[in-house]
Amino acid sequence: MSVSLPRTADPDSGLSYVLPPGWHDRAEELIAPFTRAISDSAGAMIGSGRWDHLLAAPPSKDELIAGAAWLASEYGEFFLPFEGSRVDVVMEETTVAGRPAALAGYRLVLHPEDGEPAYVRVLVVALTAELVSFVLAVAPESQSRLVDSILDSAAPL
């Protein structure tokens, strides 16, 4: 018998995802386009939101991948403003509950004085022709498996 973990629901993005033990809703005000975020005491953060101002509705698979890559780069740099090298870059199409989706991200290798490498991942999901949402993860590399399991748990509300 498996134990079901609690989930965080983000009605604005239309997605929910697992809330691991020891994680909590972020209390501070979120920057746009984020509508929900969770974090832990080690500095990892998962945020979700809507991808507004789409160039095409619904976006093509290539546009989903490009959007995921852009979000990973833009918000990876925002949350990790450190110099480093991006390695193990990922950009691939996938599905979430049968809906078109894309995954993008990288590992950020920092200078030793800045700490352990970071892990950045973004999952973009076309929920409807008008609603494309995302889940962004920024965490220490040591939490990459947990981050991947949270993104794997993303589901439409």
C-alpha cells in the first residue's frame, strides 16, 4: 500500500503537484508570472504560473520547448544570479495527462566558493488552447531526484 503525499493546488495555473514532507507554501509575495510557490529549508523552490502573451494559441511542440528553455534560462538566472557553467542541458517534448508539454533545464556548476551546483528544471504544459502553464524548479543539485519527482507529479486540476 503506497502513501499518498499532499498536493499543492494552483488554481491560477490549473496545475497541482506534490508537496513533499518538510516543504511549505512560500509566504512572501510572488513575482509575476508565478501564482504559487513552495520551498524547503535548504533553499529549493518550486513555482508555478501561467505563460501569458502566447505567440500562437495553441503553441506548437517546438514553441513549447522554446518556451520551456526560455523560462529555465530567464528565471534560472533570476533565482541563481551566480556565474557558472550550464551543463547537462535538457530540452525535450513530453506529455502531462495526455496534454502536450515540454521539459527544459540544466545543471549550473558554480565556483566552489558559491556552493554546490544548482539544478534548474521547467515543465510547460498546454492545458487548453488558451491556457499554457508551467512549473519551475530551482534547487541544489543534491535534490535533483526530489525535484524531478515533483515535476513528474504535475497534473491538471
